[in-house]
Amino acid sequence: MCIYNRITQMNIIKMKKLLLLLLVLPFLFSMKQQPTEGKVDINIMGIWRSLDNEFVQISRNMDFEVTFQRIASNKQLVAKGKINSATEGSIKIQREYPEIKSYTSEYVFSPSGNTLVIMQPDGEHAWVFDRIQ
């Protein structure tokens, strides 16, 4: 009888573990996770002004996506989209306005971190931005 009780207790413990696992797994799968495609250098966040007096705001939205908006000096929207990753000098951009377009460019900060240079998609020109905020 002692062996039977011990086997029954072991089965009960295994069943409790299985039940706990079945209860926790759906919760873990239902949690909204941060994007995993790439990381974004936190130093790129902020408001930047170009030499042409355009402004770019780079920030996170409620879904933890890094977004950007580029505004002309006349306050018209020039471009907007998402930054999928920005690490080690490479930035992946998914532009949503004025046209849908994805591209990868190179970027670099000045030693002070207050100037940002991003190569334009044509590979010959660059945007130069000064940090405003």
C-alpha cells in the first residue's frame, strides 16, 4: 500500500505541473512583445534640424515602434515612416509617406552626439541634422 500511495503522489505532482504549464502558456503567448526585428540606438531619438531647416522627430509610439516624421520649413509633412533598426552605423527605414519604400542607409554621429549624418537612398548625398531636443 505504501508503494501505491507514493506512485499516486508522484502522479499528482506531475499533473499539477502539467496543469500549471497549460495555464501559463496561453498567457505568455498572448502578451504583446516588443518588435524583434532590430534594435534602435537610443541616441537617434529626439528632434533634429537639417541644414535646409527641415525638422525630423524620431520617437517610439504606443506599440514600441520607432517612428519618424520629417517636416519642411513651411510646416508641410515631407516624409514619415518607421525605423526598423539602427545599430552599428546602419539604419533600416520603412517610409510610409509620400510613398511606401524600404531602404537601408548608413549613419554616423559627431563625437559630441549633437550632429547626425544619414546617407540618402541615392548613396551620393546625405542629410546633416543638428540635435534640437
